[in-house]
Amino acid sequence: MFRQTLRAGKIQFARGYASVARTKAPLTLFGIDGKYATALFQAAASKNALTTVEGDLLKLDEQLSKDAKLGEIFSSPLLNKAAKEKLIDSLGKKSEITTNFFKTLLENNRMAETRGVIAAYKSLMEAHRGIVSVVVTSANALNSKDLKQVKDNLTKGGLIKDFKEVNVVNKINPSILGGMVVEFGDYTIDMSVASRLAKIEKLLTDSISFEKTLTDLIQGLRANKRNETEYIQQSLSEIQREVQQSDMSQKSVAIDKLGYLHMLGYDMNWASFNVVEVMASPRFGEKRTGYLAAGQSFHQETDVLMLTTNLIRKDLASANAMEVSVALDGLAQVATRDLAQDLLGDTLAVVGHPRPYIRKQALVCACRLVTRYTEGLHELVPLLKERLDDPDPAVVASAVSVVCELAHANPHHYLSLVSKLYRLLTSSKNNWMLIKIVKLFAWLTPIEPRLAKKLHGPLSQLVSTTAARSLLYECIHMAVVGGIIDVQLPVSDSTGREVDFAELCTQKLELFYESPDHNLRYVGLVMLAQLQAHRPELVAAHYHTVLRCLDDPDVSIRMRVIEVISGMPTCKTLVPTVKHLMPQLVLSNTVALQPDRIATTTADVDLDELQSLPLTDAAGTSLVSVHGSMVLARGVGISNATGNPKYQLAAAEAIVAMSPMDIASDEDMPDISK
């Protein structure tokens, strides 16, 4: 919230706050008022103006106490910001920090929190002076002796030993029945009779409860296959009653069951508010159930999402790492633009968490938030740069993954990370991280062409030495799209011979398109086609190897072969190329539907004989469109073009494209006009 700056002409209080973010407040306060009060305290402390700001706030608090309508005006949506700003100025002279602070409240539409902020600031100032206020709530008024005993016990117990002065205040609340509730700072000690009775009631309720657990629900579904719908409707009715109970444990079990039924296709949006209640539970197991259900069922239009802002913020600031983890996971799944804007700062604060797995989660969550709220990207990039030097390798890998995910849309923002990415490229042994770094450089090199010469050495080393095909493919792809193959520097191949980098890439691509794995052959041919656009003479040297791929049973591979081979023909290779393509084009209409005349190989086919074969059977049925034909080669099927008109067309276009060459005198050239 303090990341936003004021409009032109106003002093940017947010920047002042950012510069003093390390000033530690004496108390940790939660909620909107607590966060604003903490920010004001830190800003005032940096200017040695704590007392001055306190005086301004006390005067304003006195005015608000005297005039109730003044507070209503502050929170009224009917009054525009300009009028409210004039009202603030009319309430008396205030320090610059206080004035800027209230302008920030006004800019963020938080004037309704004014009284809460003042009260929170008072607590911070008392703690700053070594004063702590202890509130003792009892069913009946306590005498001074009892209050002194409470004070002495707290002091001897070491809970308030760091404070110079202790103020004990007694509040009366008959509903606690007896005993007392002691509250100070972030501590609450509940010794009331009401809480003890509630615990006893819970124990009794749990021991005689007949509500179904998730295990019971699943077993019931398995036992009621014939009337499953009726059983589920009965279970949903029970869940609707259970989520209305005050017992959070019972409510959590109900949400757990509802989440399971949601996976089976039953709607649970009606229980969204109950899910938020379970998310707010102080018990981690129940809180986790709530966040899981929210991730399952909440969407961008869920109304109760606005109620989760402070809840998630509190969990992100928790001292329990497990609560921070589940909050990050839940936020990444349910984040809207408004949530992302409000909670990005809290998420980025967790990026420096002492636990590595929390830092990883925070980076991934921040990535999701900036995709929703793109204006926050400038805050994330410096932190990503820091995490690239993280001592934990897993955190570094996560940072690289986040950069790779975000840079795909606009790589310009990440040029400042080049030096650190280059260091990782030359030092890391993690192939998966290297793949992402190579992808990043493939996007960055066209923007900054000077990188091509710098990356030539490390990239050629990876191409020469890596055994990982995925990394090898990305390196060759980057060398082509980044123009690195055009850098005139020699490299060594596997035999130690000095070759051109483009030649080395062409040699390595043979590992792909000669592989028995269809996927590797496909990507190898795709990359060979890209390389052909830059260095056609190198690709032409592999003519015979590529031509053999035309016999591949996979039509998608043959399509890629045609794409490559169309750019290869010379007067010497044109004839064998067309001869290889023609049988595939003609055989599709006849041969396989004549069982007694199936050729053993494509070389055995007489083209003149094929032209004379009938295109209908004895009954007059067309043989062209009955079912796909096959040319059998030693028991191995070679799929033809009948069922693949795109391939048939591509083959025909390739033949026609080659025909203008001077081949009229070649007696071995088949008649392509047929």
C-alpha cells in the first residue's frame, strides 16, 4: 500500500518510507491500522520526529472525539479527495511527516482507519518509551491487590522484563464467567472459566460425535455405487449443517469433504465464506484445509476474496514457516489484480526468509502476482538479481525459472541480469537450469548483438561436451536464432579438429535425426531447416542421411524432411530426390489395395505399371478413398499419403518446385507430368 506514490505536486511519502524500512518498530502490529502506524513510526523515527508526530495525532484524536461527524466525513465516499484534503489542512498546523502521511491515507482511500492508526501509534510510542499496557479482563472488578499480583507475576515470569513501566487496566466482561484474560503486546493469556468450559465441551463433543470424516465419506461412496447420487446429496445436506457449527474443527472436516466432492464435479461456491473462516483458524491443519479449498474453488469473481487480504498478510508475516508456506501457495492460486497489488510488497518481503524453501515459494508466488499486476515488475527484478547469488542452489534455480517465465513476454527488462546469468552459464552443472539460461540468452541476444561473441566460447563448449540431448538442442537453437553461428571463431569437434561452429552444430544434429526416437528425429529436422536458412551448404552435405528419413512411417517427420530437402537439390541430386518422392505419391492410389501385387520395397515398383493399375475394384468401388494403403518393406509398414492430403500436397509441391532445373536431357528422370 505504501508502494504507491502521490500524484504530481505531492511529496512522495512512499519513497521516504522505503528508505527507512530497516528502522525496527518496538511492536509487531497486524491489520491495516497496524501496518500504517508502523510505517508512520518508522518514517518519524528516521527524522527524529516521533514526539512531534505523536502530538499531531493526539490533537486530531481529541478533535475526532469531540466531533463525531468529523469521523463520518473522513470515511464518507460522497466527499471527494480534494475536499477531504482541505478539511485535513483546516484542522490545524501539522508537521510535514504527518501532513504527508494523511495525504497518503487519503490517496489510498484509508481515511476511515484514522482512529485505529492513532491508537496503534500510541501503542508503539508506549513500547518505545519502555511502557507496556496490560489489559486484565475479568467477570467482576478486581481490587488493587489482585492487579498488583498480576503485574508481579508477569514481571517475575520474564514476559515484561524489558519494559520500564507497566500500566495495568481492568476491564469487566461478565461473559467470561470467572477467571481472567490477560492481554499485552502480541500476547493473550486466557485463564477464563468460559474458555475452560469451551474446551471441556469440545472434548465431550468430539468423543460422542457421529459426523462423517473424509475417510467415512469415501468409504460410503464405494459402498453406495447403486445409489451414489442419493448418498452424495445426503452428504451435502450434512455438510451444510456442519459448516454452520461454531466448532472450527468440525467446520474444517466439512470443508475437507466438500473439497473432495468438488473434485467429483459438485459445486462448493456456496461455502466460500466458510472456507475463509477455516483459513483464519489458528490451527495449522485447519488453516491448510482452508487454503487448499480456496485454491480449488475460488476464482477471479469470488466475492469473499476481498476479505482474505489481511488474513493472507498476517500469515505471510507469521513466525511459523509452515503458515508462510501455505499462505504463499494459496495466494499464488487465488490472486486477483487487487490482491496482487495489495500483497506484492508482503510477498517480496518473504523473498529474504531464512528458510530456502520459503524463498523459492516466494519467488514463484511473486511471479504469479506480477502477471496479474504488471506495474509491480520493477520491484521484483532487483530481488531476482539478488537471488541469483543465493547460497542455496535450489533458490537460484527458482530465480532463473521465474526470469525465464517472465522474460518470454518482454526480455528488455532483464538485460541487467546478463552478467549473473553468464556466470551461471559458465559455472553451473545443473542441466535443467542451463536449459533455461540458454533460452534466456536466445531472447536477449537479438536485443543485444554484442552478446553473440561473448557467448560463443561457453556455448560451443556445451555443444561439444554435453550428453544431454535437451540441453544440446537448446544450445544449437540459441546459436542459430542468436546469430552465434555467424561469429568467425574456430571450435574443436569431438575428434579435436578445428571446425566452424555452424559445422559443429550440423554434426551434432545427426544425433537427433538419426535417433530411433521419433520426437528427437522431428526436432532435429526442424532445427536442421532453421540452420539451412543460414548455412545451406553445410546442410546439403547431409543429403543422403536426410533422404533416408523419407521412408519414416511418421508423416510429420516426412513433412519436415520435405521442407529440408526442397532446399537441397542440385543437378546431381535432383533425379534421386524426385525418384524417391514419386513412388510415395503414386503408390497411395493403387498398390496396397492389390494384395497379390504388393512390392517389397519402393525400389521394386515399376512406375509405368503403376499407371496402368485400375482405380476401382470388381464391384466398381473406388479404391482411392477406401482406406490407407501401405507399401510393405520386409514386414515394416510405410504409411502413404492417401490418409494425409497435406503430405501428398507437400510432396507434389516439392517435386514441382524442383522441376524448372535443367534436367530434360536426363534419361533417368521420371515423367513428373503424370
